[in-house]
Amino acid sequence: MGPLFLTLTEVIDIHNDQIKRYGGDTGARDLGLLESAISVPQSGFGGQLLHASLFEMAAAYAFTMRREGRISEAEILAFLPPALAEVTQPPK
């Protein structure tokens, strides 16, 4: 069994919680891009994830979210850490 991934709704809820706690702009500039970014680490082929470790998955999140410049570095900092905190790997 692989990692548990956050849904778009969960990521937005975590982001909104962080904004309430620490301030900043609510929402995202492009929800389609955000949804695409959070699905990248879930991609696989032949039953295997393309990103083997949580570190590779985190890099895929950040790269995809920043790639087109539609999501700012500040938004990555707001979305990524809580997302990583929630991504867990079940015991083997």
C-alpha cells in the first residue's frame, strides 16, 4: 500500500487554515493548475509510482506548482509544508 494523498479540498482547507493563523491571500490563482500539481505525485505506470520517495513527491509538487509561474513562491510555502505533513506512508 502506498502513501495517502490529499484531495484538492483538503489542500484548500489546510491553506485556508494557515492563512487564518498566519495571514496572507486566500484562494489560488489557478485551481486547475493546483489540482494538476497535487495529482502529479500520484502518477504511476505498471502499478508503480513514478516518484518513489516522499522527497521526490514533494519536489514534484513544488516543481509542478511553480513551473508556469501561476502560483507564487509564497503560495507554494503555504500549500506545500502542510501537505507534506499530511502525506503519510502506512507501516509495512
